[in-house]
Amino acid sequence: MGKQKVAVVGVGIMGRGMVQNFLAKGFETSIWNRTQTKVQDLVDQGARWCATPKTAAARAEVVIEMVANDEASQEVWLGDEGILAGATKDKILLTSASLSIPWILRLAGDCGQRGLAFLDSPVTGGRTGAESGQLQLLVGGDEATLERVRATLAAISKKIYYFGPSGSGMRFKLILNTLQTIHNLGLVESLKLAQKVGLDIRQTGEALLEMGPASPATKGAFERIMNPSECVNFALKWMTKDVNYANQMAADAEQDGLLVFGDAMRRLNEALAAGNGDRDVARLFEFVDF
């Protein structure tokens, strides 16, 4: 059995890394992006440009959508030129974006009514994971469908987690990003306190990471705090979007008492309103006040 033909709809930071890895590993890869000039280099490398998401879906056996938010996702899935218009029952459709639960359940329902195979498969790993082919995929949907596409997804990932029915992967992603946000803000607050009481920030951070409850994301954030770069791994506006979707999920689940989460949301929204949306979240130390 040959390699499945792939399409990536939405070629931003994350989608670009996916496309590069698919091409490097010999997959026939079609792409669509809102701005064609931004992906011309990928076309030069062998990707097939498609004028619409519909065309991209029609050319592929596996279609991966990777756009910014609910609004952009709805635009590329729905309508006469959307993914669903080009999809047939022999294809496997995935969204790897971070989206709201109501939209994911609606999309899964639309696919189900049409007899189309669909997985919600958001990712974690940031720019570095996408470029290195070491993303972690967080999957919800039919497990048998996942097995049909597992070998193809291995080209862009180091591990695939299966969480259950449609929406489960997205629910986990929103919870994951909430905890990562809280960890990052906790690190920033701790380092700012260390600075105010006269401790060396680097020494404090290194000791905290060695003996404290640090996650890989926290360790990465500390490294980028100590070695700031203009390269954006994960922009503040996307983190804020994700935690706002998570807050909506919590409200729908009637969960009260989200004190730590609520404070994290407030600080992120303040930083976003102050014009820091395009800055990397690892640089929260520079623009979040405590």
C-alpha cells in the first residue's frame, strides 16, 4: 500500500512545519493558504498549490485543517468552495487547530450526517515540534479511523494520544493549554518576585526547575526568558484564544470556582489589550505585571 495523498489547509507556522515534513518523507502534498505568496517556497519544494480548500480536499486522501480560530475554520470547511464540498466518503478529514467545543461538535455532526470520516486532532509542540516532525497529536473520534491514518500522521508526530469520541481531543487540548498558561504565569510571577527581593533570576529559575514541579513547557519558557528571541513559537493572541475557549467549555460544564484559571485569563486579556498579541508567550516576563 502506497503513501496516502495529503492536503494541508492553512499553512501558517504549524501548517508549514507539517507540509515540510510530509514533503521530506515523500508524501504527495497539496496545500491551500489564504495568501499564496507566503507559501510559494513550499510550492517550489514540490507542494501542489490549490486555489480553494475544496480543490485541496478533492486531491487528497487525508485532509488536515490548521487555521487560526473558529471563524477561519468555518470559512474553510463550509460553503461551495470549502473542504466539505470537496470531500468524499473515502477520505479522512482532520482538524489540527485549537477550536471551541461547540464548533467541533457541529463539524463532527455535519461530517457524520454526510458519512465522512472525521477526527479532531489538535497538536502540541509549537513551532519547534512542527518543524522537527515531533508534534504530539491529541485525537478524538472513531478509533478505527485513527488507525487508518496513523502511519501518515507519524510523518509529523512523535506520539499520538487517543482520548475518546469526537470532541475529546479538543477538550484535552484546551485543558492542557490552560495548565501550561498557569505554569508559565506562575514562573513569571516567581521570577519577578525573586528579582524584587534581590535574588539572581537565572540561578533562581534553574533551581526552581531542578527541584520544583516544572513541565517541559515551563522549562522551554524559562530558556526563552533567559535568551529572548524575536522568533515566535506560540503567540500570546493564540494562547489567549485557547484559554477563552477553555473558559467557555468550563461554563458549559457548569464548573465553578476557577480561581487560578480566572486570574490567568484576566492577565492574558490585559496583555493582549496592551498590544502584545503577536509576541511569544515565553516573553510574558517582559509584558505581564504582577
